[in-house]
Amino acid sequence: MNPAEPELPPGVEPIVRRLAAEDPRTTHPAAAALTSYDEEPASLSPRTRQWIESHLVVCSTCRDALSAVPRLELRARPLRLRLWPFAAAAGWILAAFLGLRALEREQREPFLSVHSLVLSTPRGGGIASIPAGARILRFELVLGEEVPLGALLQIRIDDAAGRTVVDEAREVEERNERDWPVLTLDRAALPRGTAQLHVRTPAGLESVFELSL
């Protein structure tokens, strides 16, 4: 019976998973898979080997990690049980390398702060203020009619000078516990200062919200 694959250290595994999730190009192979590809490629299926080869072409992180693992250079093909302790150790080196790269990336990129706010038209002329540190804006919209998931909302944002900076149709992908549609926006794409958010429902009802960005 083949031995079970070694588990990554508790502090490293979440970092490796987060690195894979943040990489916009592709998903990283597991450390054990990279080790097997490097030291015992015949243990992998042809499709897996081809996928790892394609991944290494575009991913400098995994190329650097692979080159950082000491070569075993065994002259004869070993039994899987004989090779596994060395492969497991190499896998830990790969995991640690990827973990360090992820920590470096976290130090360079600030944490994405999400700010949720209920927007309702009868605000008494008030302006919804957004905290300076908010990166992702999550607006729960009170529109006066039910808007189902999958429906299109026409979104327009005008800056303080009246210039339109955003004008697009957005599909409703989320509703809160009260079934209000939720609109998520990237703070970096919005103008500074005061702005107006116009939301038109599929039935043609338009709501205007005053924002302080």
C-alpha cells in the first residue's frame, strides 16, 4: 500500500493555498506534485506532467521553487517507498519557499478592507460617507421594488463636476438577508470627493444616492 502524502506544516499550508488563490494566471501545483515531477515524473499521469510543464512556462514562482530543491541524483530507479522520505523533504522545502513568497507579497500589498453600507433614497438629504481606508465598497440597495438575482441594474456614477465616470449594466449576483440587491464596487475606480450613484431597475425605477468618497 502506498504511504499517505505528507501534510504541510499548519502555518505554511494556508499561505500556499492563499498564494494559489491570488495568482491571476493559474493555480499552483501542490508541492508534492512538483516534487514528483522533478524526481519521479513517471509516477504522474501524462496529462498531469503536461499541465505542470505548461504551468512552469508561465509561473516564475514555481520555477524558482523547483530550482531551489536539491537534486537527489539517484543512479538507479528507486522503489517508491525508498524515494518517498526524500520527496517528502523536498516537498517541505517547496512549501516553505512558496510560503515565503506569499509573505513577501502580503507585505507589499495592503489588506483589502471591505465596507458595507445600506443605501436608501429617503435619507433626508444626507450623504453616505465612505471611510478613507475602505478598498471594496459593498452597497446594499433599497430600491423600492424587488430585484431578483440575475437581473440587470443600470449603474451610473457622476463626480462632483457632473462628469460620468461609470456607466454600465451590472448583474445582481448577491442579495442580503432582506433580499435587497448588493452592489460591489472597487474604491480605486471611483472619483474622490462627492459623487452621485444612479441605479435604474429593470422596471425603469431610478434611485439616486449621494456619496462622499
